Amino acid sequence: MSLPQCRPPVTTGLSQPTYRAHKKPMIDVILPESRFAFAQALLEMHRDRKRIFVDRLGWSLPSRQSWLEIDEFDSDYAVYLLARDFDTGRHQASVRLLPSTQPHVLGSLFAQLCADSAPVADDCWEISRLVAIPARGNGTALVRVHRLLAVALVEFALTNRIRTYSLVAEADRVPALVSVGWDVRPLGLPSLYGDVRLQALQIDIDESTLPAMRRRLGIHQAVLRFPASQLQAA
């Protein structure tokens, strides 16, 4: 499957996705054409992003006066990986993915963090807006959902021949990224933005990444959930 430059991967024109039943933690892949079916979960995601990034962390974002955090990169090219609480169905954690061939955070806002230019390629996508709010604020649940998202990101990459993720992160978060099994490389030196040192990073992925991460994290089953009819068409 080759990645087109102007559309997200594995799209099928599906309007009403139906899902296989699972009794294990799963991460839903939300493509542009399936957003309507996930309207409630996406609304909760944007609300949780506002609570975390603006209200708690104090980020200066265009949505400061809104009850939702939405920016120009929540575009028709964005794909979301989203975890929901098994009992309530409420948004629990999510991450946004954008093709580097389209406008994205690093290339559009933080290109100066890169020693060279920000990476752009069909097999390079950007990770941004990772947020997790486990039920009851349980610390163990927070670690668990972060690990699930890490595995989901690798599964998504391998499914769609993505070899590199780029991201902007706080420099002191690099050890946490390495600890889950990512092959992390800096794209430049950390720079101070307000009170925070930010760094542009690159994560390289190959066929050995997933089995190594599964062993490291103890997650041995697939965690991504695609629409059933999409799986049949793939």
C-alpha cells in the first residue's frame, strides 16, 4: 500500500463504520470520513485537550477562550488514534497524526528547532496533541494507556509503510520516549520557549520495532481497531 501525498492512508469512503467486538483494550483509528461516527468521542477529546494543554499546562493557544482545543492542524488530513474507557465509552487518550507532506506543527510553527529543514516525505508523519486522562486519575492506568498508544503508533506505521515519525516535545520527555522502546533521534538542539525547553525529534521505525516493543511492554496482542469492512477491503 503506497501513501498518497494528499490523503490519509487506508481510507475507503466508508460512511458508517461497524466494529468487530473486542473484550480487550483497543485503540480506534479515526479517519476523516469516519469522524461523524465518533462525534461524541472527538468532542470529548477536544475538551480534554483544552483542560490539559490550556487550563492545566498554560499553553498559549488560539483556543484559550473556548471550551474546546482545536487548531488549524485538526484538518481534513488529520488521523486520530483514540482510546475509550471500556465501561463508559468516554475518551481516555488520543494522539493526532498528520502527513509531513501537508501543513503540520513542526514544519509550520517550529521548523527553527531543526538543524536542517523539517523532514518531509511520504513515509514521514507527525505525532502531536498526545493527551491521556485515565478514569479516576489512576497512575497505573496512565502508564498503561501511554503504552497502548505507543504500540498503536507502531502498528499504524507498519500498516501504512510509515518509516519515520517527527514530533516536537519537551526536552526532558526524551528519556520517557526511549523507555517504551522508541528509536529516538534529535533533529536539533533544545530551545527555550517561555519556561519550557522544546526539541524536534525523529522516531525511526522498521520491522523489528513492533516485536521489540511488544516484548518490552508486555503487550502481545494487536491494539489498533479498524472498521470491519475496511479490514475486508484491505
